[in-house]
Amino acid sequence: MEMFDKKLISIIVERVYRDQVVRLIEDSGASGFTEYTEISGKGRHGIRSDHGGLGGISGNLEIVSITGPEVAERILQGLSTMLDRGVVMVVYVADVKVIRNKHFD
């Protein structure tokens, strides 16, 4: 079976920044994304929970997109700009292989 190299970008960010991140992903040319809500965990700043939020605007979510390397670079540049402006987020990139090349342009 033929497989194709892509980049998986995961962004964990406060829910209030969701629309900015989604717009960045779409404007960068990604064919889509997946959003996971109700993200909780523990890190440098202690325990972070999605429970008891402010009307659904607080808490974290994860947005994941699989793209080609050129689109991934545009997304990462935009995320870097957001980080420079003080937006707190966790971003990681992984090399992945997919079986539907055109599905993840």
C-alpha cells in the first residue's frame, strides 16, 4: 500500500482563541482540522480543568490538522506570531503517513 508523508500539527490553546486558530488554519490552506474539547491536564502552571468554566469560553481545547509541509509552515509561522503576542499554547508537530494523499493537502 502506498503511503504519503504529511505533518500533523496539534495546538492546545484556551478556548477564547479558538476562532483565531481556526481562521489561521483555513487561511493557510489546510483542507480541514479536528477539534477536541474539554481538555484537561497538569503542567508547569498546575492542574488545568475544563469544569466550572465561564459560560463555555474558558478552558482549553485541542485543534489538530494534518497537512503538507508548505501549509504546515504557514500555520506554524502564524502560531509563532500568536506566541510572540503572548497567547499561551502548546504546539507540537509530528511526521505522519497517510493513505489518502489528496485528502490532506
